[in-house]
Amino acid sequence: MLSFLDKAKKIGGVELEKHPIFALGVSLLLIAFVFMPGQTETAIQLALFLAPLWLPPLLLLGAWKLWVVLKQSEFIAGQDMILLEIRPPRSIEKTPLAMETALAGMHHAPGEGTWYGRLIQGKVRPWWSLELVSIEGQVHFFIWTRKGFRRIIESNIYAQYPGAQVTEAPDYTRMISASPEEWNIWGCEFVHTKPDPVPIKTYVEYGLDKVQKEYEQVDPLANLVEFLGSMRKGENLWVQLIIRVHKGEKYHTLNEEGKAYDWKDEAKKVIKGIREKTVSKTRRKDPVTGEIHEVEGFPNPTRGESDMMAAIERNVSKQAFDVGVRALYIAKPEAFDPITIAGVTGIFRQFSSEAWNGFKPSGGMTKFDDYPWERKVDERKNKTRNELVDSYRRRMYYYEPYNMREQAMVMSVEELATIFHIPSRAVQTPTLARVPSATGEAPANLPI
């Protein structure tokens, strides 16, 4: 856990020295000193004179935010976490709807309690990390969670996939140093290309909402699993989806009913915008006054626009999670392949659509342009690499020291199940370990 001093450098998930408003204020102050030195000096003197009025509330607000960060950090550090590996059964005819049902069973948000629990005791609601991992080409499915939720996860997985195995696994992220001095590291986060209520291309669009023969199935997850399985000795590719129940904190506002503005309210806004664009407008002349008036007709959406609005309504009718997506490619210097970076940035392309929603890389190593005039670029890159590895190991996205809730996506269980589900035998990646045979307990009436 970071020291309290380290936490104090960041408030609300934004480093103060990098805050754009702070930088703008300093710039304006310097300009004012150059062009209006007298007036600027007078204004500063007045601000210092009135400091007893505005400084205490400002300090109290900062201290309050630091207190909440400290208590949340203590609460999080006190939780026992566990990494569970899901091994698919050898034969499976389930559609991704099975995983959607399992994830819906994980739509829990206990722990925060009242305002006293959240703000004074620092309680936070649980989050999970759904992980698709390649360790030198060996593909694994993991779920990282609080130890107390193990029974819930196991019961939901076994209920939908009776032949699967869920076992506790060592944390693979701690098995290598992942130090920039020893490994080549490239990573990024992902964000939506359109507003959250607009759905990605889900398994329903691929026809996987119905059981099909294996040779007829087109599973979009196959591309991702095959790419993971293509890693060679000395290469590792880690992908995590950090999820928690959506409650609307991302939007920082209230709806018309005075409740937290959430993605359902955002969906209404998006649909309204689509409808308004389809309204035809005609110019008519008033026969009495002779004035020209613009008259609006009825909405006349195209087939694609109608399908879009219907898809949005279907999407927001399901349970929603805040989702943070992070991917890391870690390889030994002699095994590192720069071409793999292009594969990482396009790892979710099969789930994306030009008309609907999609994913694009953000943050991490994507912020470096490698211009020759950039200063201390290697030092800044290594700092970013260390932060990527540390945030991945901590599975942190919504709280300090890696608070990125502002860019978290909101996704339905249908969208999540499209990206993270147990693939059928139609996905024949040889490095995806499956349970060799069915297992089960002995019958209860077996004679002793």
C-alpha cells in the first residue's frame, strides 16, 4: 500500500501537478504579471487579506478528501483476495447466455452501507477482475475476487457449466518480476468509441443466442483466444476486465427525478438525439402575414437508426457494470515482437462496429509519440510501465492509487458475456487447457 504522502499527491484520481486547470491558472497569472503588474499585485494582496475567509474551507475540503482516500485504502488492504481459475469442460454446448446468467448472479453491491460507512469508515463495494491470460502461449481464464465471494462465483459457474472446474490458483502476475529493466513491456487501457448505452457487437448479433452445430458457430471470442495462444516462449499477454455494479458515479449529476444520473438516463439522451436528427423540417409561408416559418415534421428514422434505438433499449434493460479494461504485453527482450502491439490495440476489434459501439486504446504507452525532441522519454516510459504492472497486479481501477473511474465504461451483462465466456469445442485452440473428463461426487446412497 502506498504511503499516505504518496496518496496526498493525488486527489480525486488526478495528480495535482498535471491538472489542466492548475496549469491554466499558473499560465494566466504569469501573463497577468507581464501585462498588468500593478493590477495583479493588488489582486494578490486582496486575496491574501481575505485568506481567513476562503483558505480554511479549502483546506478542510482537501483534508476531507485525503481522509476518505486513507480510510478506503485501509479498508481495501484489509480484504482477503483470491484468484480462481476456470477450466472449461472438454465438451460443451452452452451459448454465451450461460455466462451472462452467471455474471448476472455476480451483480452484487454489498459493503458500502450508509453514508457513514462510505465516508467515515471508507467502505467500498466489491469489484471483480475477469482475466484472459496467455503465459507463454498457455491460455487461462481467471476471476479475481474477495475470498468471501468464492462460494457465489463457484455456484454460478457450476450451475451453468456443470463440467467445468473452478480452482484456486497462484497469482501469475507475481511469478515474474515484470521489471522494465528485465522485460519489455507495452500496455494500455481501452475506452468506448461511442456513448456507453450504444452496445458493442454481442453474441446475439453473431447468432450465438441459439445452440448451433460446432461447424456452424462463429464465436468472436475465438479470435482473442487464438491470439493469446499464439504467444511464444518468453511472451506473456494479460487482459483484465475490472467490473463493479454500476451506480452512476461516472456522470457526476442528477436526473430529473433528483436521483443519480445513470446509463439509462444517458440512453434516453442518446435516443432523443437520434430522433431529433430524423425530424424533417420544411419552410412554409404564412398566408396572412407573409412570414416564413420553419415547421417540424414527424421523426422518420432509417432502418439502421431504428435498429440502433431498439438495441440501446435492449442493452440498458439488463444489469449493468462499470468496466475498466487493461491489457499488458510482457516479453523477454529477445522474444519481444513489436508487431504484437498492433494485435493488442486491436484485440477487441471483432466486438466493434462502425455503426454501433467499439473499443479504442487509451492511456498507458499510447500517450508516447516518440518525437525526437521529447525530454526524458525513457524515464517517463519506465514510470508508465511500472504503473501499468502495479495497477494490473492490484486490480485497481476505481480507487486510489489508480483511480480511473472517470474513463470507466458501462456495459451490460450481455456485452461482458460476449467478451468473457467459456468457449465451446468450436474454439479449438490447443493451448487452451480443458478438463480431460467429467467429474462429480459419489452418489449419496452409495453403500459403505
